[in-house]
Amino acid sequence: MPTTAAPNILTDPGYLFAAPLASTEPTNTVSGSKFTDAWPVAWVSLGATEDGSTFSYQVTVEAISVAEFFDPVAWKTTGRQGKFAFSLANYTLANYKTSLNGGSLTVVSGTGATQLNKFEAPDPGSEVRTMLGWESLDSTVRIIVRQALNGGNVESAFKKAPAKALIPCEFQFEVPAAGKPFTMYTAGTGRA
């Protein structure tokens, strides 16, 4: 009787990171079937999310048909689109700057407890692309997105607790200057 091996499931929200374009990527050092290297200093943690994140990649294909056959004689790829979507629970101006594709974040006056900060959205056409990173909590899976632009609706609702203000993001992948739009890595043989 055939058997099916127990699935190697992934059940955690992971950690999200952002970095400027062309930042050094992690070295992906593996020991004991886990990534053991730290993310380079340019990669900033985006903090907690509402419900984790969703990585999606859509491939569009079109049929090539001829008059003599009812079935397609071939299928050809006509497009691909990737995106990473999440709602940040870490409500900071730095995360707002990331979600709105740049802008200016400045200290107006003071320091520490007296510090006044100001954020202004970028002018149209001056948006900044970003790199995104994700690592599973068990340090066995990593995703690097090399160039992305948030194209979603950034809408924060301010409500009575237990509701909380979130910063929703829907980063669309673009072709980077070098390399593929994204790469997935796994540590050890279990997730290969």
C-alpha cells in the first residue's frame, strides 16, 4: 500500500525586513539546517504584522491555437506579477515612509522624550523602490525581493481598543538592475 510522508509544513508569520536598493543580501550561512547569519545592517526590521504576510506570484499564459485542432498546440507565458502584502502593526513614521515609497522623515527639534518628528509623503514621480526580505521564525526559509514599490491603499483606521491602527502594504515586484525579481532560499535538506 502506498504511503505519503508527513508534510514539511510552515506555520509561522516570519520576520519582515526592508533595505535600500542594491543593499548587500544575507550570506545565507547554514548550520544545523538553519540560517545562522545575521541580516546585514542595511536591512531594517519592519516589526510585527496584523496577520503575517502574503507572498504571491502570478504567471499568465495564453493558448496558441491553429484552425486544424480544437486543443491548443502550445501555451506561452505572456506575463508575470509578484507581490508581498502585509499590514504592519508597528506604527512608526519610519514604517509609514517605507509604505509610502519614501518621502522625508526629519527631526524638527529636541531629543529623546522632547523630540518632535515630521514625515511628509514623496512628491509624485520621486517614489523610492525598496528591497524586501522575509525569514521564517524557525530560520529555515528566506525570501529576498530585489525591487518593489508599494501600490496598495495605505489606510490606517484609528478606533477604540482592542482595534489597533495598522499600516497596510502591497508591494509589487519590478525587474531589478541585476538579478531576478526574487529568490527563495531554504536551509538544510528538509525544505529542499
